[in-house]
Amino acid sequence: MAVTVRGQQVTFSPPPGAVGLIGDMTDWRKREPMPVVGGEPIVLTLPRGAWVEYAWVDAAGEAFADPDNDQRSLNPWWPYPRAAVVGAYTRHPLWLGEDATQKGTAHRLSWPGEVFPGTRRAVVYTPHGHDPARPTPVYYVQDGVAFYRTGRLGDAMDRAAQRGLIPGAVLVFVEPGDRSAEYYLNDRYLDFLTAEVFPRVEGVHVTPSVRGLWGASLGGLISLHLGAAHPELFSRVASHSGAFIARPGATDAAGVIDTTTAGEWLAGQLSAAPPRHLKTSLDTGTLEWLTGPNRRMAALFADHGLEHQYREYPSGHNWVTWREALPEALLYLQGG
């Protein structure tokens, strides 16, 4: 067996050619691989109910999938992650049972970029029975294709609305060009939204009652950054595993953005000027390098008495975590 689980102990047995183990337990490439010594298994103690993703590393430092484990993840970036489950990873009730029969409508947009180069794309998802003239909440969702296809945020909204849990909203799934450049505390991203996205959506597909921003990782960072700074535009934010280790202009010599040592600049900004206009949903996995920064951000919101919820999931920085978290964010922001 490639992976065996007994209680909270998970044993990873290395296949031929493996010299190290990476995954949620090493923050993937942000820490050194856990070494394989003498071909012996690596044993970890993990939380009950955890979903942990991993891969093996060969002598050349290349990651490869465990050939003895066919449990794949929802990872859209790499082909090699495999998963181990400590008991049973809890699914959100909204995903259980039949899919909604009253579905929304997807409207696909594309246009030549002006603020950022290249062809820009978005999917505007309107709820079942939507009237564009009726004031309706609208959420601008970063990493649009991933949230639309992998996270299935539109499906979650359909299910919740049909069950009478929330009113429908318009979801604008905005696809990035260079997400690192656009999302890393870049105020030009607001120019992109207001100059290029809003005019193609508002007054055409929706009359906004309120606007929200939604994202994961760097998408969560830019969503909270812009949402907090612009009360005239935004009143709701959902952030999954927000990349809150960030500082404007913090890059290495090669120009790669710093999400490990840059400090928690945004928390300092929000502590000095608490965003009292926002209703915010924050969540994170407990097996990722951003757990601490997200806990501290949630504590800041609690200390200032800001309207928010904060939740944790026994998994890592991945789409399994975010797909299970997004229904609660949706219910919180759209509920009440």
C-alpha cells in the first residue's frame, strides 16, 4: 500500500526512485522535502478528518505522482498530487443530494485588454429567473475559470437558492492574465474592474444592489485589499486561504512575488483603518503556510468588532478546501 492510515497516523511508503516527500505538510515547494532515509516509510500524525495532498520527489528534484495511489485531488495546476484521508473528510451538506433543477444562465464575455495586455475573458452567471432591471447583489470572482469549473460556485448558488436558503446573486467569474502581477496588492486591478469589467456587466446583465469581491489565495488578498479600501464600491468580501503574507513591491531578485517572508502588510493597514463597511467571510485550511496569517486576520476582525465569519478546514491550500468552504461563504454573505 502506498498510504496507510491508522487513527491519526498516516504512513507514506516511498515508491522506487523517491528521495523526498512534499505536499501540504511541506507547503509544497516552500519548505524542503521530507527526506526518505534508507527507503523507510515516512509517518505523520495528522488531524482527524483531514484531507492531505502529497507527491514524491526524485533525485533530480522533480515531483511525481504516487504510482500506488489513485486518489486524485481537484488540483488544476499540477498532475502529480495524490490524496490521503484521515478517516472521512466532511462534505458540506449543500453538495449532498440532487443537483438543482432551476439553474442559472452563463453569459461569456471576451474583449481586448486595455489596463493589462491580452484578451480578457469573463463568465457572467445570472440566477434562475433573473431580471437585469431588478437590483441584485453582484460578486466579482477572481480566478474565474477555476471557481466556475472546479469550485462550482454557480452550482452552489443554484442549489442554495432552490432550497430557499438564499436569494440569487449574479456571479462574474473574471479570468486573470498574469494573476501574480494582477492580484499581488496591485491597485491597477481596480482600474481593470471599473474600466473594463463593470461596463460590460452592470446595466447589461445586472443592476447592482451591492457589490462583492471573491477569491482564493492571491485572489483573496486582492479582494480584501480592494474591498477594504473602497467603501464606495464594495460592501462584501469572501476570501479563502487569503495570501496575507504580502507587501507592495515585495519580490525576489528574479521578480517572483514573496508570499513567505514579506510580512503581513494588509493586516497592519486594516488595523489602522478597520473596514467597518464590509461583511466578510474568511476561511483557511489548517495544513497550509497561510493558516497563521488568516487566524491573525480573523482575530483583527474580531478585536475591532467587524461583521465577519471565520472557519477552518482540516486540509491544505487546494480546491478541496475551497470547494467545501465556499458554500458557507455564500450562505453567510447572501443570508439574513
